[in-house]
Amino acid sequence: MIQANPNRLFLYTLSFTEGAAVMSAELIGAKMLAPYFGSSLYVWATVMAVTLGGLAAGYFTGGYWAGRSQNAKLLFYVLLVAAVFTAAMPISASIIIAWSTHLPFLTSIIFSTILFLMPPVFLMGMVSPLIIEKLSDHQHHAGNMAGNIYAVSTVGGIIATFGMGFYIIPTFGLSKPAFITGAILGLLPLIAIIKQRKIFLIASLLLMLFGKLILTKETAISDIKILYSKEGLLGQIMVVDYPVYQQQQTPVSYIRMMLFNRVIQTYDNQQDTAHRYFPYVSLLVDEASKQVEGKKALLLGLGGGVVANELVKNNFEVDAVEFDERVVYAAQQFFSLNKRTKVFVDDARRYVNTTQKKYDLIVFDVFKGEENPSHLITEESLSQVKALLNTNGMLVINNYGFKTGEKSKGIKAIVKTLKQSNFHYHLLSSAAKEEEGNILIFASKHDFKTAHKSFQFESQELSEVPLLCDDKPILDLLNKEAAATWRNLYMATAIKDFNQRNIPLFN
């Protein structure tokens, strides 16, 4: 018969497992949101706030019941229900996120996260106080025991974070790790209450149901061909062939796309050579070819490699820096990355700080979904970039296409920081409508004229935004309206279209 006070090793093991499950649920939950909402500051702030809120509520509730409940097995029941909620996350998240589409952007993020992530985290928060209550006695004071339990739980969380981030999520996606996390979390409680057959049977049936739905789910039939799909802490990467129809029932051609969190990063329409890539690609390469005398180029951010390929076609020697190995693989396998491009798998800022090479052209094409890395575009970073440019070298920064209002704060801050670093600049728009294109910032150590029509901001406009520096990397904050607008546009177009064509949100 199960004792009211199980042995300490068993309870410490439960604490370790619960700590690992909390961090696994948080990471998996954030990545489940990414294909729909991106992985911007909004998403991570919401996930962390909901996780902490759920844990706080769980700690309070667990502490309340720890001294009041006469049921010796309450701890096991709580863990079992938490396990079911965790295993069900792939199903509940898909349903809840799809349901939330009618809500405003930020409201949708918050409510989706609360509804599918808070229940398991809240229940897991109850676990530590219940364990502490079971272990505390006259020989082992509560303070000492609480410290031990929270330490063991935290160690479990640390190990799970490294394991999920570096191996499990990139290798197995999100659905299977969520189910297996739930199954492991529920295993020991099931063993502990195995004599209560009704509860054992119900929990087992629920876990088996979710396991069957998740581990054996059929691939949906779609006219979009998924060539590559990979989850990771940096987001979801997908390469697809998107069908083009005319009057026929079958596609007349396909457009190859690379998507990062369902935002199209690379667009390659080989059947339409005049509009093969996004407009900014030809604008960037054409202007750079006319401005730059030398031919050594550094590309920060590889994407599908189309900018690198076009630069190589224009006789540039291209070094490309890409942080995500999955992007490099996809560019090589699916977008015919020119073998003359020398690729460095590294953080762009780190490469800039450590390389001894000099370049005639440096291109910042570092969008990740709708984000532009804050740490890369600061006064200190631009000073180092300036040192890497040859005398008549040119810097190009790809950015949002917004020129006015709140959505233009980010690009104005970049321009102000460039000016502070003694760069001369011109801005080139790739589309007439702000929300449909990009703005390319061309900058040089010397004054210059552009071959294409350009514009600049007035001094008054720049006075309203701050400088970007390492001590205050706030580009994400300044870009929040622009990022939200982009994500909303993609939710209404590409993401909605992919959902209707039976492409699952995550693996």
C-alpha cells in the first residue's frame, strides 16, 4: 500500500521531473505560437509572463492545500492532470490559436497563451509546495527542505532547457516532445496510485488518446509541396513549392519560398524572370553594382541565398554570415546557393567584431521573420562595420518600408545612429505602398548620389527618436508597430492561406 509519506528519493525525482516539464512546456509553447504570431518581443514577453503567472498562482494554491488537504495522494492527482494538459498541448494550441484569429493581434497572443499554456504550468506550480509539505518534519526544517526542492526542480529545468533547445526540438519538432514530456511527467504518479484503478484507467486512456492523435497523425493533403520543415529555438523554417494556377485544375508552375515563422523570407519564381525575386533584391544589387568600385562583399544574413547569387552574378566575391545552420542547408539544397559563396555559420555581430577582412560592400539582410536583431545595429557595431569598409565602400541595410508615423521609428533611429557614426546616407523604397515593400538604407563614409530615386529624413524627424547603442538596444521596441503590422498582414494572407490549404502550424 502507498504510504502517506513516500521516500525522499521518489519525491525529489518528482520535483526534478516537474522542473524539467515546466521549462519544456514554456519553450514548446513559445515555439507553437511562432508560426502564427512570430517570435518577437510581444510573444516572448507574453510567454514568460504567463509562465510566471501560472507558477505564482500554482505556488499559492499548492501552499494553501498543502496544509489543509487530508488526501495523501493529492500531489499525484495534480501531476497526472498536469501531464494530460502537457501532452494535449499540440492539440489544444492548434485549436485555440485558430479560434483566436478574430481577435486583435496582441489580445490574440495573450489569450491563446493563457488558454493552452497556463493550465499545465499552474498545476506544475502546485507541485513544489505539496512536496515540501510531505518532506517537512521536526528533523528537516521547512526552509532547508524548500531550498532543496526548488534547487532540484531548477536543475531539472536547466537540463531540459539545454536538451530541448539544442537537440530535442530541432530533431523531433514540437508535437512529439510535448506528448513525451507529458507522458514522463505522468509516469511516476501513475505508478504511485496504480491501485486506484479508475484514476489509473482514466489517465492512461487520456494519455493513450493524445499519443495516438499526436504520434500517428496523418499528413494533411495539400497542393502546397513542403520540401523542408524544421523547428528550432530560432523559429520554424519551411521551404515550399507554392502552386500557380490559371484556368486548369492542376498547377501550371510553382513558386519556391522559404518561410521563417510563416513570413516569406525568400521568393523565387523561375517562370517569371522579370519578377523572379522580391523587388528589393534587384534594387539592392543594381544600386550596389553602380556605387561600389571594388568587388569584395560581406552579406550578413543569408536567407535563401538569392542576394548572394545575384551579387556573384555581378562579379562580387561574397562572404555570407548566417547564424542558423538550417538556413544554410536550405539555401544550398533548395535555392542553388552559388558554390562561390563562402558561408560562415556565426553570429553577425561576432563576425564583424572578429574578422580581419576588409570589404567594398557590406549588406545587412538580417530579418528573422518580422524582426531585425537589436544587437547588430548599434552605434558601437556600426563603428566596427565602418572600420571593415574600404575607403569607397558602401553599407546597405534592408529594413521595413514604413516612412511615416509610429511604424517608422525604427528606421529613423537607424538613420540617426548612422549619422552619429559619420555615415552619409540615402533611402531607396522598393515599392510604392509602404506596407508592401522594403526600404534600403545606402550609407558611405563619403557623400554620394544614387542611381535610383532616393529620399532622406528631415532633421526634425530624426530628433524625435533615440540613438541605438549597446547599453540601450531598443530597436525591437521602436519597431513594435511595424513588426505588428507585418505580422497582421501575414496572418490575413499567407498564414490564413496556408491554414486553409491544410499546412499544419507546427510539426
